[in-house]
Amino acid sequence: RDSTLALYLPLWHPKNTGSPITSSDLNAHIATVLGAIWTPNGRSFDGVDDNVSLGNVASLNFERTDAFSGMAWAKRTVNGAGQIVIGKRMNSGNYPGWNMVFLSTNKMGLELANNVFTSNYISVITSQTFTDTAAFVCIGFTYSGSSAASGVTLYVNGLAVATTVDTNGLTATMQTTASVALGTRNAEAAVQFTGTIGEAWLWTGVASAARMTQNYQATRWRYS
């Protein structure tokens, strides 16, 4: 089994219909489900207070100098609102931490933050927009640990895509005590996801382009 696989949550799996659920990786993380309803395609989030939370997991408390990667299958049913897919980020203070998110512009981005009020963060977003509320999309990222926006690559349906840099000023720690959470920020009712999240992965290190493509190709049948 892949020792770089830090987290794999197949929310679609029949073994994960209840709560808590256990991640399908060597770490066997425990996740608590609040509200999100199980379906054969994943967990359905109501956009109000649903989330899947793992708590403050030390091994997923990535620093700005740590390379890590992530991917998820998601289907939004509402456009024009910020919606977090997965992250470990505070919902107060200077909003430190990281998250993969759909923005109110209907673009997808990766945010790595120390302090949003002093622009001490990185924000890289896709050039393309996502407005189809009837279809799943496979989104992902890799981050090299360079503390620079140039270290971020975003993926859509297994392929690296064109991006724009919104902010590039991360110079201090992004580690937090926030919960690792899907569908919300820090397991609180904020930046709520509306729709279905099928599964999510996190890896240590920079996942290769081949791995991102392979992951997409191996799982796309479930969401077609």
C-alpha cells in the first residue's frame, strides 16, 4: 500500500454509511459525520451545517515548507458561493491553514494562509469556471513546499490546468489547531459545501502528473 497516502476517504463506500467512519489508508483516521447524508455517489452536504471532520490530525497539519497533494470528486448544486471541499483552516482570527475550495467566482483554488489581513498567504485559482450543477468534477492540487505560488499546480479531471495567482505572500507558518474537514471550514458553519463529495485523497509529497491522471481514470466510472 502507498506509504505517501496520508488520507483516503471513500464517502461513497457502503461501509461508510454511518458515523464515525474510518479512512481507507494506513493511518486509519477516524472521521465524524455531521448531517451529510450517505448516497451511492458519496455524502450529500446541505450547505447549512453538514460536514465530515477528523479533528486536529497532526500528520495532516502541513507546514508551508511541506510538500503535499490532494484530490476529490465533487458535485456542486449551487453556484456563486465559496464552498470548501477539504482543508485544515481556522474560521476566525487571521484564518490560517490550507484548503481546496470553489470560490464565489465559480473557479477552484488552493489557499495556504498565515494571515489573510496582511496578505501573508498564497492563493492560486483556475482560469476556468465550473457552473455545471448536474455533473461531478475531479479536482486536485499539488504543492511543492516552496512557500511560493509557483509551487502550486491545480488539476481538473486528471490534468494540470491553467491558473492565475491571486496572492503570493506566504512567509510564516500556516499550521493550526483547526480540524481537518470536508464541506466546511474547521467543522463550523462557514464556507459550506452544497452538493455531493464522493471521495477525497491527501498525499505527502508532490504527486506526479501520472498519478493524478491514473487516480482520475481509475475512479471516473463511479461518477459518469
